[in-house]
Amino acid sequence: MNFLRGVMGGQSAGPQHTEAETIQKLCDRVASSTLLDDRRNAVRALKSLSKKYRLEVGIQAMEHLIHVLQTDRSDSEIIGYALDTLYNIISNDEEEEVEENSTRQSEDLGSQFTEIFIKQPENVTLLLSLLEEFDFHVRWPGVKLLTSLLKQLGPQVQQIILVSPMGVSRLMDLLADSREVIRNDGVLLLQALTRSNGAIQKIVAFENAFERLLDIITEEGNSDGGIVVEDCLILLQNLLKNNNSNQNFFKEGSYIQRMKPWFHVGDENSGWSAQKVTNLHVMLQLVRVLVSPTNPPGATSSCQKAMFQCGLLQQLCTILMATGVPADILTETINTVSEVIRGYQVNQDYFASVNAPSNPPRPAIVVLLMSMVNERQPFVLRCAVLYCFQCFLYKNQKGQGEIVSTLLPSTIDATGNSVSAGQLLCGGLFSTDSLSNWCAAVALAHALQENATQKEQLLRVQLATSIGNPPVSLLQQCTNILSQGSKIQTRVGLLMLLCTWLSNCPIAVTHFLHNSANVPFLTGQIAENLGEEEQLVQGLCALLLGISIYFNDNSLESYMKEKLKQLIEKRIGKENFIEKLGFISKHELYSRASQKPQPNFPSPEYMIFDHEFTKLVKELEGVITKAIYKSSEEDKKEEEVKKTLEQHDSIVTHYKNMIREQDLQLEELKQQISTLKCQNEQLQTAVTQQVSQIQQHKDQYNLLKVQLGKDNQHQGSYSDGTQVNGVQPEEVGRLREEIEELKSNQELLQSQLAEKDSLIENLKSSQASPGTNEQSSAPASARDSEQIAELKQELATLKSQLNSQSVEISRLQTEKQELLRKTETFAKSAPAPGESEAGTTAKTTDVEGRLSALLQETKELKNEIKALSEERSAIKEQLDASNSTIAILQNEKNKLEMDVTDSKKEQDDLLVLLADQDQKIFSLKNKLKELGHPVEEEDELESGDQDDEEDEDEDDGKDQGPI
């Protein structure tokens, strides 16, 4: 600090030191001082001198400052001073007042110092590495210095950064910096970096630049944001303009959808600040970058589709019809909508349906055309409306028909309540304003562009010129205005309309020539020697006359091609005619109009040529020149060749149509055969499934029969061994009542068991299921066997029918191949254009014979296919009958299984009851034995009867007496 004070104060205290000496001492201090504080103070002093003494500091201190950046990176303060000093040296942004002519010298000085700095590419690499430092005093001056380098020598610095490892990625990190001043200056740095360098643009885009920039725009308030929004939009323009790869990436990343909120402008009229107008202007330009006519057609149409699907086009149309929108924004919006709908049918149809918010509602097209033909509207606005109308009609035959239909007598509103587009165009075509004449003529010409149908329809238009006079055609009225000698702009517009109308439309040429005054007027205009201003009109008249010759169908005897050429040779001269025709393409405004579709003119007097018309001139100039120089013999030969070709073309077309019909019939047969194949496969699959199901049912049926037989045998053997045991006890007072009660219960149970047995026997016999008797099961088994045999026989019949159907399908395929081979032979036998008429007639007869044979074979094939379809229906009915039989058997089997299960359950319950009864009787016997009463055995009980039991009761009473 003391050193700095001595240097700065020495000028007043001691001897006078020049600035160069002071700077030299500071540089020596930076180079030789060992203390960091001394070097830092010296660099700070150089920084304070660098703005005023830029040249001296740059010459003497640049090398030392770069050395400081290399060696003192640990001290952020001295690095910041060094970067600021270098920025002051290189930058041309001077805050102080400068003398005249010093600006150019300053720019040269900045370029020279920049060249010195980047002469060593490692200096730029060093600067990139310093930008990785998060310290504000290092990063911010580094960003400003690199931006200044790019402004001075952009391409050279861009190349160094491009080859530097991770160079672009380091700069992209600036957009994520939390400090707004660094982030905003980072956007400016990337603007300079991406200017006119496609490789860097792609790298920046794939480093997620679109996402970050759109986030910043949203955070800043979209169109209501400040200068930062504008800077981000300009950077987006740099990335997308003329870069198809980035445009596709932008569209595929669904970033077009995020543009829609930009255009929510609201209904208020007080919110249009200057910055908002600027932001919206750049936003609209960015939309136009994506749908520019210079882009590849596929990329443009995909962006147009995305803009319609996300609602961006609808939002733009809302601005278009809103009130209170500034004029320049309205004009740019019209231009933007024009390119969003240009050549894309869906968007064009939507635009045709847009209505202005008026009472009653009017189509937006009508409202815009009213502005176009209104001479009080701004010139740029009228040009924008014309461009919008041209884009609406571009490759839109539907729209062209709608516009022309508004001029036809059947569609004109007789009440006069509404004004149509056609009426507005006619009004502008015949108004006193030459610019309206030109715009209306060009707009009407675009309604006829490459559309022969509408050219013929427009011939029907009749105009009422005055009360009491008969109406005249629109074509005649145009030529009448031409002959009246109006302004050049009006005549040029009408001539362009007539040339477009008559080209490729012989009927319109005939109507034009039918008026005997038109040809003399044209030849008179071409033959005169007029000034330079009239040369363009002469050239257009020559073009119109040439079109009348080239597209003449010789339907008017007085104006045939040959007569018109003779007229030109006598009145004008062929060379003079061709020279006048060449005036069009040599005009200075012709090349300007041929560059871009948009009519962009600095003032109305430059509005002479239309872009689409320049294409027509380029296409017709050469062919008209050839047509003028051709002799009558060459014309006759051409006519003969054309007629011959037309005849051959008609014959070939006829046979092509016949072959096409045969191809369609063959295709139908192929489809029918493929359908039959699929149905055959399905039927075979169904038959296989039915066979497997029947086999499963047979196996289940046999297994069930075996199981039921075993169960019944076991039940029979068990029931034989379970007889009721009897007892003949003596009369015991208290036990007798219990024995009698048990006996009555036993009898009741035995009767119930007998009833159940008889019920089971009846059920088994009625259900035809196997029971305990083999004779009752025999008839049921026989019936099942007969049904299974019938099913097998039906399946065999179905298989044989399917086999025969497969044979028929194979035969049809063979016949189809033969039919294809015959068709190819027939196609080869079609006559060629160069063959003689006799050969053509012979081949035609041969081909017709072959065609009749092919038609007969096709008819037979159809009959066979019909028979196959009937057989397939019969097979399907038989399969359905088999399915119903199987279903009936399945239901009977299920019922049988349920009945057998119920019977077994009831028998088990009876056996349990009998077992309990036996147990009680056995316990009573034991009690009687304990009391000393004799008990008979079971076989004695079995041989006894009811009388014996009564005697036993009496004996028991006698024996009981003495006791």
C-alpha cells in the first residue's frame, strides 16, 4: 500500500513521472516482489489505471497478469484483480467520454489484445479452469473476460473452447449458479459462444440447456419478465435457428408444449410495457424458427402438428383476435400464425374455423382481408395479412375451393348482411388504391395456384359493373382495367393474376382469346418503345401472350398457335419478343422476391413481384421461348405424337384398369382361401378337442362303474352278516317292559331298512347304473356303448369331410397359382407405344380372349368356394350336435353320482342304528344272565316264530311265581 501511495502521489510531491514509467514500475513490482501483498497491491493499482491508460497497461502488463493467473491461484483476491485488469484491456465497453473516431480505434485495440491473449491457446484453457472456482471475485470477472474474448474474435475462441476437454460443460454450469448476476452473465457468455457454430450449439443443447433456459424464463415471469428473459430467448434462438438436429431434439423433448404459457397475455390493455413487447416479439420469432419454410418439410410439419396438439396455435389465434394488442406484436403474430399453418392441412382447417369476437361473429380470414384492402392500415400489417392468406392457401385445395366458391353466383349472400372473402378480394381488385389492387390480385392468384378446377370455376364469376348494363366476366373486367392505363403496380398485379390463371388451363386461354381486343392490346404493348418503368409491364404482357400460345388448344380458328406466332413475327419480331420476355427475370426486384415466401418490402413501391409467381416465370420462360421458335411442321409433329401417345395411353389405361380389376378379384380369392384355411384349422382343432373330451368321459364312466360295483359287493356281503339277534328271556318284572320296547324298536328299524333297500334297488334300475345285481347293469352298459359308438362314427365322418375340404383347398391354391401365371402372361402381352396398329389390334383380340377365359375360371372358383362354405356349415352343425350329446351324458353321469352318494350315506346311517340296537340287546342279555335267567343263542332265535315267543312268555310267568 505504501508503494502504491508513493507511485500515485509522486506526481505532485516529487519529480513528474509519466504514466508509462508508473505502469512499468508496477509491472516490475508484480514480477519481482516476493511478498503476496506487494504483488496484490501492484495488480490492484494496474486495475485502476487500465481503463484510462488501456494501451500502456495492455502492452506492458498483459504477460505479467497472465503469469499471476498461473502462479497465484491460491489467492482469489489477486486473481480477481488480474481478471478485471485483463477485461478492461480487452473490452471495448468504455464508460468515459471519448473523442470522435475513437470507437473504431478502441475496437481495433480490443481485437489486437484479444489476438495476443489467445495466441497461446493454453491461456483460454487456464481461463476455463478458473471458471470452476466458486469464489465470486474469481468467477464473475472470469465470465466477463471470456465473454469479451468471444465478442472480439468469436470463431477463433470458439475453436479453442471446442477442443478443450469439458470446455463447454464447464460453461454450462454457470446457468445453475445460485447468484443471479453470474447466471445472467453466463447466459450472455453462452450467447456469444453459440453464435454461428453448429457443433457448439449441439453440445450446449445436449447439456440440458433447453430445460435450464425454460426454467429461468418461467421463474422470471415469462413475457412479463425483464431483460433476463430476453437474453434467454436470444440464446434459444441461437441454439435452434438453422440447426435441424437441435430443432428435432427440442420437439422430441416436449419443449414446444412449454412455450404455450408465454402467450397468455390477458385482456388488460395497460400491461404492455416496452420490455414485454420486446419479449413477446422474440418469443414469436422463436416459434417461427421452428416452422420456418426454409426448414426441411418433415421437421416443419412435425412442429406444426405439435403446436396444434398442445394448443399453441389456438393461443396465437386468441392474440390475433384480441383487442388492445400493439401493432408490431399483432403484425408479428400474424406472420407467426401464417408459418404455423403453412402447408399443414389440419392447422389450415382450424384457422378457417376461427371467428372474430364480433356481433355477429365473422371468420378471422374475412377480418384480416378487410385490413389488407384498407389503405389506412399500416403497410407492414397489410403485408402480414397477405402472407397469412397465402400460407392458408398453400397446398390447400380445400381452402382454395372455399375462397373461389364465395365468388360464384350460387353462394353469394343476396341479403348483403355479410361480406365474404371473395367480395373483399374483388373490391380490392378494382379499388382506387394500387396497393390494394396488387394485394387482391396476388391473393386471388394464390387461390388458383396449381388448381385447374378452381381456374375453370373462376370463369363463371360475373360482375355487375353498372346499373342497366349486362354483367361481364371477371376475366374480361381484369383485361378492361389493364387497357385503361392504370398505375404500374395495379397492372403488374393484374398481369400476374392473368398469367397464373391461364397457365395449364386451355379453357381459360380460350376464354381470354375469345375477346378480340385482348391480343391486339398485348401486341401493341409489347411492340412499343417505352421507358424503363414500362419494360416490366411489356415483359409481363409478353409472358401472358406466350402462355396463350403454349397452352392453346387451337379451338379458336382465328387464334390458333400458328397464327399467333405469325402475328408476333410480323408485329413484334421473335427476337424482340424474347428480349421483352427476359425483362422479367432481369429485374432487380425479381431476385429479391424469389428468395423468401414472405412478402417483406421496405415500402409499397417495392411491392412488385410475388414469390410463387417467380417460380412460374422460371418454369415457363424456357418453354415459351422454344414454342415461339418452333415451326408449324414441328408443331404438327408434336400434335400427332401427342395424339398417338394419348391413344396409346388410353389403351394402356384401359387394360391397366382391367388388370387392376383382375388383381382385386384375385386378392379377394386369396382372402377367401386364407379365411377357409383358418376355419379349417379351427374345425380340426375343435374336433381334436371333442375327441379328447369324449375319451376323458369314457375313462371317467368306466372308472365310476368299477368303483360302484366294488362298493355294492362290499355292502351285500356286510348286510348278509348283520342279522338281528333274538333273545328269549324269562319273565322278569322290571326288565320285561324294556325288552318289549327294544323289540318294537328293532322291528321298526328292520322295516325301515327294508324300505331303503327296495328304494335303492328301484333307483339303481331306473338310473341304468350298476347295482348289486349284474343283470340290471347290463342294459345300461349296452346303451352307453351304443352312444359312444355313435359318437365315434360321427367323429370319423367329420374327419373324412375335413380331409376332403383340405383337398379342395389345395386344388384351389393350385388353380390360383395358375391364374396368377396367366395374368402375368396377359400383362406382358399388353401393347407397347411403339408397336404398329395392326399388331396392337391382334394382341388386343388375343388379350380379350384370355380375359374372357380368366373371367370364366374366376366364376367357377367362386362357385366352388360357395360349395365349400356350405359344407363347412354342415360340418359345424354336426359338431354342435355332438357337443350337445356329450353335454347330456355329462349331466346324467353327474346326477347318478349324486344319487349313489346319497344312498351310501343313508345305508351308513341305518347300519349305525342297527349297531347301537345290537349293543343294547347284548347288554340286556348280560343283565338277564347275571340275574340267573337262561338266554337262548342266536340260531335258536332265528328258527323260532312268534308263537314260540308267546309260550316262552307264559313259562317265564310260571317260573317267576315261586320267586
